[in-house]
Amino acid sequence: MAVSIRLRREGALNRPYYKVVVADSRSPRDGKFIEIIGTYDPKKPGHNSMLKIDRAEYWIARGAQPSDTVRSLIKKNKKQAAKAPATAETSTTAPEAPAL
């Protein structure tokens, strides 16, 4: 079974919304799928996708072929995931109260 990671279209007319799915490559675009691993909203400004990077890497390691768009979404989400912990470490938090 040839597996691909691709976008499944949802939403309304002129308001597309996509789910990133793992599916058999012979299935129709909006047909049966194996697993949902993320979402993508092209109309939303800024950070417009959410992706489970670990699940995407799991399926790619097992031979799944990501589409060109999904490949770029994975790349963008990896960059943001690498940037997020660095930002979280440098954020200011309230000082802890001394122990009594």
C-alpha cells in the first residue's frame, strides 16, 4: 500500500480549510484516510497551520510520501517549533517566593 501525506479539503465555498491526512495514495482527495495529523487554513494570516511533527516524521520513516505543500508545511512547523522553546526559556516569569 503506497501511503501519502496530503491535504483534505473542507470548509465552505470560497472559504477553504484543510486537514493534513495520511491516506492511501489511491484514495480520492476527500476520501478515506488513515490518520489526521494536522490542519491548515490558507486564509488565516500569520501562523495558519498546526501539525503533529512527530506523527509526520513517523509516517515518513515508514515510507509515506508528503505532497509538495505538506512538505513545506512540515518545514515551516519545524522552524517554529525550534523557535518556540528558545522564546519560552527567555520569557520573564514572576520570581518565586523564598521558602520559609
